[in-house]
Amino acid sequence: MKLIGKAAVVLAGVILLSVSGTAQAAIDTVVKANVPFAFVVNGKSMPAGKYTIQRDDLSPALLLIRSDQKSNHAAVFVLTTRDGRREPGGDRPVLTFNHVENTYQLASVWDSQDEGYDVAAR
């Protein structure tokens, strides 16, 4: 009887490991953009250039903004909140910026007409 109990615990562990291995989230590219000016995201300066913005299906409010340039390894995670308004660019993906003093600050990321995320201020 003791052997059956140990086998059941081992079998349950194997099942849990196999289930957790298949429960990985997908990373979706939200926007690919060429930003012609330097900008700031959560206090981090990002140089002008090409960027990919991605979202994890399990954490849609968390975005990864990373440079596509080989000479620039800039990357930052940013927390966002859903924006219920209509996209400013119609049905095209759009990044919006606020001009504050001498800098541009990323304000929101829109990947479709109804899917917009405002960058949470720090």
C-alpha cells in the first residue's frame, strides 16, 4: 500500500510538470515603429530608431519596448492601463507622445482601433 501511495505522488508530480510546461504564454508583437526622435519611458531615455513593442498574453498590461538596431540595445518594460477611447490613428497602430519641456514622453500604444494602452506614470 505504501508503494502505491509513492507511485501516485510521483505520477501527480509528472503530470504537474507536463502541464506547467505547456502553459506558456505567447508573446505578441503589438507595434513596430520607427521613432524619429529620442524619447523617455518611465524615466529611461530611448534614442531615436526602430522599435518593437511586445505584450505577453498572460500580462497584457505589461509591455516590452526594445530597439531593433544592432548598435542600440535599449529596452524597457512598461506598465500600462487600458484606454477606452478610440485610436487617434484610425485602424493603424500608433504611438502617442507628450512633449514635456525638451523631451518627448511615450504616452500610449495603440495596436488597433479598439486596443489602446496608456503608459502608467512613474
